[in-house]
Amino acid sequence: MITRVESGKTETLTYDIVDQLRTPDEIAAYLDAWFSDAPEDVAGIARALGDVARAKGMAKVAREAGLSRESLYRSLSQDGNPSLATFLKVAKALGVRLHVEPV
């Protein structure tokens, strides 16, 4: 939620990161930020992957990853814990690839 005050009136707006994930560069930067800033936050990274999947269309991503839509929602939810295989299938369906470098 974002609160905006104009002319003495307060307005609360809903913010959804999905609205900002329009291009491959924006998607890559978003996921890279999660891996860089919170590498141990598995739930957060899965949720970020879910954000990107929502931006691309969950049904389309599920189909391209060879998963059911319900399974994809469950895996990438707040309580989800996707397997590495699921993660890699979804990343490929989203058109992104993981990059590894020394720390």
C-alpha cells in the first residue's frame, strides 16, 4: 500500500510489483536483486519468481514449465518451497537463466 496526500486529502493506493515487471531487463534486475540482497531467503526468492510468473501470466508459465497452474501457485506462494527442478523449469519458462559467480 502506498499513501499519497494531495490537497489535504489522503489516498491509499495498492502497489503491485507485477506492474513494474514489463521487460526482460526489469525481470532480470528484480530477480537479481533478490539473489544479491537476500540469498538465504528461499521463501522470498520463490515469491519473487511468483511475481514474475504473475506478470507473464501464471497459466502460460505453468504450461511452458510443464506444471499445473495450481501446482505453480502452491510452489511459488508465501508458504511454498519449490524444488530446484521446479525452480529451473519456471526460470526457463520465464526466459531467464541463473548465473553463478564467486563471492
